[in-house]
Amino acid sequence: MILRLIILLLIVGLFSQDSTFAVQINDKNGILYLKDGTSLECVHTLSWTDGFGLESGFPKYFLLVKCDEELFDVNLVEEMVSKYGKTTTGKELIIKKKERNFWTYTITAGVIVLLVFITT
């Protein structure tokens, strides 16, 4: 029973590494404003994507903004404006990242506690 649970957790852990969720926003001709005052016109794609990866053996949530083929950390973004006028601020993206980080670590801690209870 315990061996099956450990194998299942290893399989889930291996397949979830570096997986990404679907792109949330996909607009043509959007404008990306960065905190350093520069702006980029995105000809093909303005989007943000998120997912999970492993860093030093721990799950880490990432959130990146993509303008055409360039990726930007969410902390560098001031604002995203689509061609339809929809505006997403960098603060909204940072809040989303913090919420996901909280749930990632909460679930990880829950699994660890569950494994400790099972093995003792």
C-alpha cells in the first residue's frame, strides 16, 4: 500500500514538472508597458502564461508575459493593453502569482504531512 502510494507520487511529480497551463490572453497588436518606461508593440502575440517547475527540488510557480517571442518576468511589467482596450496591470499579475504560490506551498505541505502520517 505504502509502496504504491510512493510510486504514484513519484509518477505525478515527474509528469507535472515544467508543465504549463494554457495561455490566458491572446491578442494581436497589443502594447506591453514595462516599469522602466519602455513600451513594446506586440505584432503577433501578447499573452501571459503560468505553470509549475522544480527549483532545487521544490515546486515553483512561474508567471511570464510573452510579447511575440520575448518572455518577461511579471515583476518587470507595468501594464498590458490589448487591441480591444482591455488593460491588465502588473499588480494584478503579481497578486495572481502570490495567490498561486500560496496554494502551491499549501498543497505541497499537505502532501508532506500526509506522507508523514502514513509512514508513522
